[in-house]
Amino acid sequence: MIVVRQKPVDEICAFVTRHRRVLLVGCNTCAAVALAGGEKEVDLMAELLRLATSRKASFVEFSGTVLTRQCEPEFLEQLDSEGYDAILSMACGAGVALLASSVDVPVYPALDTLFIGAAQGLASWEAECSACGQCVLGRTAGICPITRCAKGILNGPCGGMSDGRCELGDRDCAWVLIFQRLEKFGRSEEFLEIAEPKDHSLRTRLVTWDAHEDGIR
């Protein structure tokens, strides 16, 4: 899932204090699971902003609603933004972008989008994918070096690894983990294979994927 977290309240206030009626729109999928954009979080955000803006002598009216998802047009069609002069989106960047293209008022993000992660426990995720466009998980035993290695190197480990730990000191070395898993599956010889440089043209900033046409344009 896409992992998000709330922006600092002061940063959000800087967006909304220029308006008079602001609609907070939550997202009941990824953002809700991340405890950042569900119904409770929308209500809490509204209260925080009412308090914060009143302290700044800014009188802003806040209302809230929650959509099933903000990244799909069919759910955005359910949104009634009539009478509001701005929207605060509590969704990932994809939801913010689609919502902004669908309404005639400014749309601001209340959350920062962090990474694509796998659940580790309640409201806990680990980054597993960087959406690089050229997946290498088949040769690295399901551990992504682009995401899990601090340097994103394709042939490791680097010289900074010590006792199985990354030189940053905050994580296990991804390439040690890759070797251990390859060895577990009897594939340790594959660790010696040299990976070719990635085709970074596949990781484009502007991309549309049409599954019906089976291609990117």
C-alpha cells in the first residue's frame, strides 16, 4: 500500500488561512489504513485547524467528508464541493493530483506520501518498492536493493557494510539480506552475477498506463 503521514499543522495552516470555507476530504483506503486520512483523522484535523487558525486571528470554516478512494474518478463524482473555496485533501499524492484536476477550486495536500510499503503490524510498514519501472526482485530473492539499500546499488554490498549492518547504522545491509535469502533457497551462486545498469528511462515522471492498450504513453 501507499504509506502517508500528516504534514505539520503549521504548513497546512499556511495553505488554508487564505480561504474562508475549506472542505477536508479524507480517503478511506491507504490513507485511512495509515491512520492519516480516515473519518476520525478528518474530524481531528478539522478541530486542530479550527484551533490553529483562531490563534492566528484567521476565521476559516472547516467541514469534512471521506471518499472511498480519491485516486479513481468514479468516487470523486460523489464529492459535493459546492460552496467551498478550497479543498484540503487527506490522501496520497495521486489522490491530490486527480482531485485537483476534477474541481474548480484550489486543492492542497494535508499529507506527505512516503513510499509503497508492506505491513509489518498495526499501523506499521516497511518500504518495499520504489516503483522504478524495471523490477529486479526475481534476481534478489524478493528484496529490493533500490528501496532497501541506502545507496540503491544493484551490485553489493558496498565497502561501508560492517557486521551485516548498513554504514548508516539504522538498518541491516540489504545485500547481506539478499545473500542470506538466496543461500536459503540454494541460489547463492546467483549472488556473483553482475547486474547491468538499470534503464532509468522506464522510471519516468510523467506516465500513463493503459492496461487495455498494454503500454505506457
